Amino acid sequence: MDMVFKRVRHFSEMIKFEHTIFALPFAYLGAFLASKGIPSGYQLLWITLAMVGARTAAMALNRLIDRHIDARNPRTANRAIPLGLLSVPEVWLYVAASWALLLVSAWQLNPLHQSVPLTVKLMPIAVLVLTVYPYTKRFTWTCHLVLGLADGLAPAGAWVGVTGRFEFPAVLLGLAVLTWVAGFDLIYACQDYEFDYAQGMYSIPAKFGLKTALTGSSILHTLTVLFLGWAGLTLHLGYFYWVGVIIAAGIFIYEHSLVSPTDLCKINAAFFNMNGILSVLMFVFTLADIMFGARISI
């Protein structure tokens, strides 16, 4: 039994399960806005399980596909698969179980009692994006945008799970998350600049340099604020929501002040701390707006 717990712990550490906090609040944000109130406990349960399934499968696939690269990179050589703490067939079983959890969750999100829920019909798109992403760094510098797209499916999928329809606000929320995730992934990728360059990887830092990568990150995060604002206007959201957007903009400014092409020592603070805080605060202020906010008419 101790061996089982140890292997589960190694797997949890490998996929950074605690980092689900990045995308989960935005999935909830999509669900709450789609409901124009509080979704049912049933909906929130299956949205949460769908997110856990999708993210677990995506991270496990990333570790599997990149295991040989990880073994050569000093920063990642101590991950579970390169060290032999988890076997490749074992991790594939975790991936299959995670996809199964996503499928069951998508099927349960069936508000219109469709014979085949729209969430299930759209699931192959999510599976394709999540599976393709780990390969993209081998041939295109747009790999950061593909990762953003993978996470941007979270609020859009939650919206569809609640309403049974794919609507324009879901697109705006998805684009906000896409640019947010792609922007902070650019910052994160800067720490592997030298390794990626030597290995011929197509990350933006390796392809175009650190300065271009950080500038691109700033542009993407500016777009995040614009998409959040567009969503707020489209949905006629109130003052609490706009306070959240302003705070998010402030967090982005502070995040980018922590790193520069000549000083990357605070990447972990910029990547983990700031983005976790941003996603939670954005959800909290949106929830406050839904519950207590005054509407803005345009």
C-alpha cells in the first residue's frame, strides 16, 4: 500500500496537480456567467471533474512525449519519468483514465437532454489540441499559442456545459485565457532559452531572443485585458467585474516588472504566484458582480 501511495504522489508531483488553480477559476467564471447566477452543484461537480481529467491527461502526455528532452535538460532531468520513478506504460494508464473521466464528465453536462451532448461532440477538438501541443515546440514557435488554446477551452467548455450552446461571450473568455496563458508561458520558457536554442527547439525565446519573448508576453497580456473588457461590455457586467479587470491589469504590470532579458531570477514568482492570484481574484470579483453588482447599460 505504501508503494501505491508513493507512486500516486510521484504522479501528482509530476503533473503539478496543484497548478490546476490556474485554469479552474476561469472555467468557473465561464459557468457562472453562462448561468447568469450560480450554476447547480451538479454542473459544478462535472465541470470540475472535466477540468481535472483534461488537465491531468494533458500534463501526463506532455511528460511522456517530452521525456527524452526532459532527461537532457538539467532543469527537468529530475522529473519522475527520466528518473525511473514512474514507468511509461504506467503513465499511459493514467492518461487513459483521465480521458475517460473527461468523457464521462462531458456526457453528464447535458442541459438540453441532447442525444449526444454538444460537450461530447466538441471533446475531440480538446483531445486533439491537448495531444498535439507537446509536439509543436519541435516545429513551430506558435507552440505558446497552442498551449493557450488548450487552456482557453476551459471557460468555453464550461459555458457550453451550462447552456448547451457555443456563444460569442464564450469565445471572448476563451481568447482572454488563450492570451493570458500564452503570455505567461513565454515568460516561463525564457528559463530554458539556452537549452532550447542548443536543442533546436522552436520556442519564441530560442527562436527570436529573450527581449522579443518578453515583449510578446506584454502584448499578449494587454490583449487579455482587452478581451476581458470586451466580454464585460458584451455581457453588460457591473462595477465589481471592472474592478477585477483593473486589478488583473495591475498584476500583469507587476508580473512583467519582475523579469527582464538580463534578470530572470524571479521567474517562479512571476509565473506561479502572480498568475494563481490573478485567476482567483478575477473569479472572485466576477462572482461578486453576479451576486451583488449593479448592471452597466450600454
